[in-house]
Amino acid sequence: MKKSLIRVGIGVGVVIAIIAPVAATTATAEAFEAVVNTTDDIDDGVCDAVHCSLREAISAANERAGPDTITFAPTVFPLSGTGVIKLTSPLPDIYDGGTTIDTTGAKVTIDGGNLASFPGDIEDIGDIEHISGLCIRSSGNTVMGIRIIGMPGNGINITSDEAFRPRWPADNNTLIGITVVNNGYGPPPFTSREDGIVIEARGASSSASGNRVINCTVEDNADDGIIVQVRNGGAGNDNVITGCIVRNNAENGVEIDAEGPGSSASRNTVANNTIEGHQYPGSLNVWSDDGGRADENILRSNIVVAGLDRGIWIVACNIGSSTTANIIINNTVENHVKDGISVESHTGGIADGNIVKGNAIQRSGGVGIHIATDGNLIYHNDIIDNDTQARDYGSNHWDHDGEGNYWSDYQERYPAAWEHPEHKGIWDTSYWIPDGSNKDMYPLMPPTPMVRTKEVTDLTMDSATLKCDFTLGDYDSVCVCFRYRESAKVDWTGTAAAIYNASGSHSDTISRLQPSTDYKFKAQVRYDNAIVSGEQREFTTFAIIGKEETDRPPQVVLPEAEDEEVIPVVTPPSKPGVNWPLIAGIIGGVIVVGLGIFFWMRRRRIVT
């Protein structure tokens, strides 16, 4: 029995050893590589070296189970951009997973302008959104470098639709370097306006998750630029949109949207994009409605500028909806007509646990940060020159671990405030958030050093002691000095600079000042070849009181006694003084005569 089992095992091993290479060879044989070598849109049923249109290449790839690659002949599609495919009908959807469409070394444009008169939606769904440049209905596909313009529907769809193909996911697809411009303007009778790039899941068994949109340009489309859209219980999770330029689309720039019970658009990442010039309702949105969930998404390091409505909008609408635990971090949000960043809940929706951190919100025409819900955390943001800096209609936290936000209007609102004695870089007075009882308990001082000129002390007629307070900001050390001058003059005089490694106070006594003279002075902090000056102050040196009187010896005036005899003062004759010059002359003469006699007699002795 034991030997029989051994023989069976050996036999099975031999069969596997023979079959495995054959199976591997068969799988490889299924792979398909096509080179598109024409700009026409004809499908004659064969894709070969003689004629292969993009339409034929996609159809051929759909017919094969293996990974497929479609490239483009550089001679037909040169980098100069003359290779344009003008569609006569929508291209076939990409059903076969693992297909790669690669334009490396070529420049390819798909033009949908001729589809404006196309009689209807090829999918019979009843609208034009799927008359798209490309529609991907499978997983693991990659599209690189194509330019899509003028489609009546969306530029590109990555779609999982339960009504069309139940339990058929569109996961883990990648779009790299795609340009999608001027799409979605369908002609009558279609009244809808469509999007640039759509990742969508419709229905309980649908999934459009794990897709990546990288370094794409999406401009001037009729509705949203890029949208992750989930309906009726589908899943659109873990998608990534990064490095894209999304500009001047008619509605939203980028949107994450979950609508309907069981729908989930969660854990998506929108990072390092430029999103510019969008209209209603916002440039970058995370939205849940009617029971959908849009939770734990990350909006990071995007530049969101020049929108006609909101910059970043986090919102949950209606009972059962949640837009929670999203992270909005390190974004630049500038020049929006309405709010910079808004977090809201309406009609029973929940929008709590969101973190708004490290963003720069500047020059909003409405509110810099607008909160109309509870339980969110807002800190480390730079809130600069907005029409209204912030409003909070709920109960939220505006600081964390002893640090809050930087407010450009802080010194205007709290002119007497200065650095907290126990917390470096923190103001000593809380910042009140309008429309509620919330406060930023630890508002941040500017990251650059600051200096505050104080009044002089120890003032005399020719000297004064100048004083200031200063902070280091984020720097390790600074130089502090004063500049002063006579008010009537132009040139400043500087004091010696002192180096400090901690925030504090500095003083210096200046001398050799002119009496009774007006002076101006200011404190300065220097760091990294930059100079920050404190406010300019003035002082006047003391005058020399009664200077003319002090030049004469003091006189004593005695009161005259009444009825006293006036005795005349007789000045006694003075003794003649000693004539010292005469005496000195006589002595000098005697010395000279004596020396003359001495040398005369000495000479006679020598001669003798």
C-alpha cells in the first residue's frame, strides 16, 4: 500500500512537470500586442500590420483573456501632435482586464466632436454620460498619455454598474498623464452636463476601488473635473488622485461623493493637485447624502485657488449620511469668492471627527474656516486676510496639545498681547471664534521673529535707555539692536547688536545726545539676512535748566535792616604783590654769569 502511494505521487509529479510548462506557454500565447497604425476610425474586423485602428485594437483585446498592450506608431502619431483620431461612434468599452494603452513615444488625440449628432447612448441608459472618450468596465487596466477632447459625455469613465454587468468590478485601474479637455457639452435633446474623469460604482454589488489618477490635466469640462461617484450601495474606496492639474471646469474641481444607503466613498486620497477656477458648489468636496458614507478620506497638499464658491467643502446631508474622520491637511486655499474651508452637516447628517490641520487659508471673500457641526479639530492652520477669519456654529476644538492656529488679525484684535510666559511661540491671550463660545486657547505667534519697541527709561539731558521685547519664532537665534536719530535729521545711528538664543528683552543706553532735542528710535531683529523693525517711538532729552546763571559765581543778597545805620565800606589798601618775573630773571642771570666764569677759569688751567 505504501509503495502504491509513492508510485501515485511520482506519477502526479511527472504529469504536473509536463503540463505546467504547456499551461504557461498557453497563457503567454493569449497575450495580445497591437500597434495602432492609422488615425481613421474604421473597424474591418482585423487588427494587423496593414491596418489597425484604435477601435480594432480595443475590440481585439476584449476578445483575448490575457494581458494586452496597445501602442501607437510614432510615424502616424508623431510628438508634434498631428495624430488625431476623429470618432464616428463611441469606442468599445474595455471589458478585458489587464489591458495597457501606452502612448510612449507618440502623441495621440481622441476627438469626439463628430459625436454631437450621435443618435443615442450606445448603452441605452438614457443619457449621454457614457458617450465617453474611453469607458473602462474591468480591473487592472492602464491608460497612459492619451489626449481626449470634445466628447459629448465624460472624457474617461471607470465604471462598475450593477444594472449593466452585475458583480463586475472596475478596480485597480491607472490613468497616467491623461489630458481631458472640453468634454461633456452634449447637444439637445440631452440637457445634462458631464465630467472630465469619472470613477463610479452603481449598485450594491458594484466596486470602483483602488484606482489611481496620476499627473493628469483636466480642463474646461462641462461639469466636474474629476469625481469619485458612488450610488445605491456601491463602493468607491481607496482611490488616489495625485499630481493633477484640474482647472476651469464648470462645477466642482475634484469631488468624492457617496449617495444612497450603503454607498461608501471612503479612504480615498486627493493629494498634490492644483485645483483652480471652479464654480458651484466648491473646488474640492467630500459629500455624503441620503445614507451614504464618505469617511476617512485624505485631502493633502493641494493648491486650491480662485474658485467662484467654496474652496474645500466637507458636508453630510440627511439622516444616515456621514462625512466623518476626514483629514484636510497642508492645503493652500486662496482667493475664493465664498468660504475657504467649510465643514457642515444638514438635516441629520453627521460631519464630526474631521481634522483640519496645517492649511493656509487666505483672502476668502466669505469665511476663512466655517464650521457648522460639532466635534471637529482645527489647528496649525494659517488663517490670513479673509473677509471673516472664522465662524463656528457648533462645539469644536481650535487647538491641540497646547498649539492652535495663526491668525493674521490677532495683533489688531489683541494689541496688548505678547508671548505666553510658559509657552514659546504662543500668544498669552485666547482668540475668540465668532458665533459661538469656542476659542483658540493657544493662538500661534508668527513663525518669524518679532520685536516690540518699548518706551525709554533713565532719560537725561544727554542719554537715554532704549528697551524692547522680542521673540525668536522658529529660529534658534537672532541679533537685536536699536536705530535712533534726531527727528529733524535723516540719518540713523545704530547700536551694537546683541545675539540671543531665547525670546526675551533687550536694552541699551545711548549717550552724547543733544539737550532739549527730539529723537526717534526703533528696535530691530535680524536673522537670515532679514530685518524686522518694531514700531517707531519718540523721546525728548531734558534741557539744561538755568545754564546762563550757572556760568557766574553765586551771589548772596542780604535783606536790609530797618532803621539801622548804614556804615560805609572802606576798602583797605592792598599790599604790593611780589614781582616773580623780575626775581626769576635775576636768578637766571646769576646762573649764566657763574657758568661763564667757571668755564673761563677751567680753560686757563688747561692752557697753562
